[in-house]
Amino acid sequence: MNDPRTLVSHPELRSHQSFPHFKTVGEAPRSRLERALSYFADVRAGEGPGVVMLAVTIFLLLAGYYLLKTAREALILTEGGAEVKAYSSAAQALLLLAVVPAYSWLASRVARVPLMGITSAFFVANLLLFAGVRGAGAQVGIVFYVWLGIYNVFVISQFWAFTNDLYTEGQGRRLFPFIGVGSSLGAWIGAEAAAALVKRTTSDPSTLMVVAAVLLAVCFGLIMLVNRREVGRTDAVGRQQSDAPITGPNGFALVMSDRYLLLIAGLMVLLNIVNTSGEFLLSKLVVGEAMQQFASDGQLAERQRFIGGFYGTFFGRVNLLGLLLQLFVTSRILRTMGVRGALFILPVLAIVNYSVIAVAPVLAVVSVLKVLENSTDYSIQNTVKQALFLPTTREAKYKAKAAIDTFFMRLGDVTQAGIVRLGTHLGAGVGAFAWLNVALTVGWLVVAGQLAREHRRRTV
């Protein structure tokens, strides 16, 4: 069952549970904003402004990340460190073994807003330091590459921990789909803005770092506004909870001591292995097609243009379809199937995809299937992943979630890299890798089934 300390501050829960000293929120009329938002999610009276500010916050976080991702690629390729890509996930996982306990230690000593303020200030200072060191002529490509791999998962995880702490399980199911629209828009517009800044202005990686630092500071300002607004709408117990540190053991200890959290971690590892293995298969087919069309040694530039053009189109389709799914499908899926039913959508799609790829490893087929898989992952699956933490304790929302979204996700990357290395050494082709993904997805379905049963126990 849910820990009442994590829930009593929320008006929606108070209308359904027996806390006689709390007032029940009535059905107030919705504002014009909330009526407009209801086309995309079930936003109720009083929820609209907070939901919009949270959607803007995640939009800016994703837009800032894509600016930094553009800076990262420019640095790593021009400073001769492209080989670090093969080892970055392992380096990030090792660093996270220290970062996650340190974050847990800090969370046990400060309330949620100061916690986010301290981490935001730390990352802003890092970005300004990178920009300054690079401006002084030093090479930062490899260090920045590894740092960004931790930054991007950490700030997103912390944002969703805050929203999980802010809303009840019922509210989260209704509101997370619209908040996720900000994420989809941020990824799409952020990538376009980064390309435009580089191509049409004199912006260099240092400039992009400074802009991202400013965006991160704005995001923390929005978090403070949302927190003040939502705490102002609750009672004394809710206000006391918002000011309390997140007590309990560190994130790794929480995951290992709780079957539900351990299942979420296992699900994330399997999902990441399957998805990144699929990216590897797609890359092999794209390179093979480029080599077939432009086979001579003098056609290197043509091969590069073919690959660049393919991925430009591919990413555009993934982002657009992901946005459409987030806008018009995700909230309806959660409303009709619930979190437990939605858990099975992506693995079922994946098992079909890789079964087809195993027997028809053709680029035109694989690219369409990967567009469907990735867009579903970035929209429906991402929203479900965040909603899984709604029926957990406050310490799990911040500490265990940080461990799962960072270390266990990178553990999936490391495992996948090992699988690719071994398979390539053994001479495995696209079909063999695809059948392995089918087997891994069967395991993913088993874990999803167990997780659904645990979720039911915690929410009934």
C-alpha cells in the first residue's frame, strides 16, 4: 500500500480516502485554459496553470539537452575522441556508483526544492566551467561527452521525481500525458533550434553551453513557482511534507530491498538493451546500403551524405510521430488500459518488429519498424515509466528513481555493448541479433507481467 505520508497532501486523494481532518475539494468549474487542455488530457479545475508550467519546464530541459548534444558532437569529432563512444557508458556507470549515493545523502538533508536548487546550481556551474575552459583553449570533448551522458538522464529523472511527489497516483495518470507533450516538443524543437543556431549564427559549443545553463536556471525558477502554487493549494500536512528532507537509505539500497523497484530496474535494463540493439541493427543496414550504392573509394562524401540524409529523415519522423502519439493517444491509452495495460504495448510491438526483421532484414522495412518502436518508446512508454513511481514512497521517488534512471539505464548500455562485441566477434548477422532481441523481449514481457501484479497490489 501507499505510504500515507506521500499522499495526504494531495486534494484528489483526500476526496477518496478517509482523512476526516482534511477538507474535500469540490467540483469547481474549469477555466478556459483547463477546458482547452482537456482535448489532450483530463485536466481538472485548478490544475491547469501548474500542468502548463511543468510542461514548459520539461520542454526547456529537453531543448537545452539538444543544444548540449550538438555541442558534444562538434567537440568529440573535432578533438579526435570519437572512440570514447565505445567506452562512455561504462565510464558513466562507474561514476554513477558514486554519484547516486552522494545524491541520496544530500536528499536526506534538504527539502525537495533546495535539493533541486543545489543540483541545478551544480550543473549550471559545470556548464559555465566547461565554456570557460574551452574558451581558454583547452580540449574538453571527452570529459564533456561522459559528463553529458550523466547530466541528461539525471536532470530529467529529478524533474519526474518532483512531479511524482507533487501528484497522487490518480492525478499522475491523468496529467503526465500532457506534461510529456513538453518533452516531445522540447526534443523536436530543441534539435531544430540547435541546428539553426550553428548554421545561421556564429554560435560555437561554448555559446551553446552558456545558453543551456541559462535555460536550466529558468527551469529551476519554474519549479519554485509550481511548488509554491501547489503547496498553497494544500493543507498544513502537505506544506510540512514539502519542507521535509527525503529520508531513508540510498537509492541502491532502496532498489535492492523492494521487489517492485527491482522489477522496474530490470524492466529498464531489458528495454534499453533491446532498443539500443535495434539501433545497432539499423546502423548496420544503413551503412551496408550506403556501401552498396556508393561502393568506390572515391565516393566517401556520397556515402556520408546518404547516411546523414537517412538519419535526418529518420529522426524527424520519430520525433513527429512521438509528438502526435503524446498529444492524442497516450492519455487515452492510460485512461482505457491503465498503467498496467500500457506496460505491454512497447514489448508486444518490439517482439513483432524483431520477428519481422529476423526474416526480412531490409532497410526500408527496418526503418519503418524502428520509427514505430522509438516513437512509442518516447511517448507512451516514457509516460508509463514515470507513472510507475506514483504509488511509491517519497524516498523511492527521488533516490531509487535516480538510481534506476541513471545507473541501471547505463547498465543496459554497457550490457548491449558487450553483446554487440561478442556477437560481432562470432560473426553474427542481422538475423541472429534480431532473434536475440526477440528472446530478450520475451523476458521483458515476463518482467512486465510481474511488475503489473506488484503495481496492482500497491494501488488497490
